[in-house]
Amino acid sequence: MQMEVRKLTVGYGAAWVLDQVSLQIGAGEFVGIVGCTGCGKTTLLKAIAGLLEVQDGEILLDGENIFSRRFDRAVLRRKVGMVFQYPEYQLFAESVIADVEYGPRNLGWSNLDVEYRSYEALKQVGIGENLLDVSPLSLSGGQKRRVAIAGVLAMAPKLLILDEPMAGLDPSGREEMLTLLSKLYEERQISIVLVSHNMDDVAKY
């Protein structure tokens, strides 16, 4: 999978958030984006994930412009998965396992495939079977983020986008999350874009 951002311009009202931004993400590449609060990091991620309209520029996924009327957005949903800074925004089901299974079920996969991929994703992020039937909103902050990541991984994306995945975690939680992301990168062999305001979060990659 290859993604290229070409001269992307995004604004909210009269304020420009991104102005002529260009970026390339290669297959199996780890990209760190570091910047202060309010500089447009999240806006860039949402644009890459196809979650907002842009004023100018292109985003090419394997050579196809994702904003073209001819582009099949279902392809984008299959290949690109985003984990938001606040996992509560994407956790909504009554149980952890139902939440993680929601995405792959919407892709039309068989029950067996959905169950297998969901259990594997939860296992990979360190969520045990004792939590499968628990409400995801009752979990700790770190556990919520892991479930949100599992929900994206279960759909087998080629590109995983993470918006401030260490936000709100204590030092030990931050280290555990960094170790998890490093493991996912090595084992899944997917492209990862990690956004942070802290250079230390991305320097090891």
C-alpha cells in the first residue's frame, strides 16, 4: 500500500489549518508526526482517513485520489484504520467483543472469519477473555485504547493511524503502549502513522 498527500489545504471557516502539506507513506513504513497542540495534526489524520472535506490538494491511495467521485470509499475503509485520541469516541457496543466485531461484520466477512480476527486482535493487544463480555466504557483508559486498536486491527488494515495514543497515560502506561505499537509494527508488517506532541514517543522508530 502506498499513500501520497499532495499540497493538501484544509480550513475551518476563515482559518487555514493545513496549507499546501505534502507527505508520502510507503508500504510497511512507520511515520511519526510531531507538533504542538492546535497545529493541525488531527486534521491531517482525519483527511487521510477520508473523514473530512478538503479545500485543495489530493490524497492518493495506491495511485487513486480518495476524493474522486469514481473512488470507492469502501476500499479506503478496508485499507486505512484510525484510532482517535479519545477512544470513547469509537467505543459504543455493549461488550468488548461486540465492539471489536462490529467493523469486520460490516465488511461482510463470514461469522467464522469475524470471530477469528476479533479474538486474534484482542489477544495481540493484551485484552484477555475475562474482559470480552464487559462494557468497553467501564475499562481503564489504557484498556479502552487497546480495545479501540483491536477494533481497527480486526479489519486487517494496511495503514494504521494513531492520534496521540499515549495521551492521558501514566509513565508505565506510555511505555506499555509504545512496546505494544512496536510489536504490532513488527508482527503485522503494516504501515503506521503515529501523531504525538512528544518527540520521545516517535524517536525510537
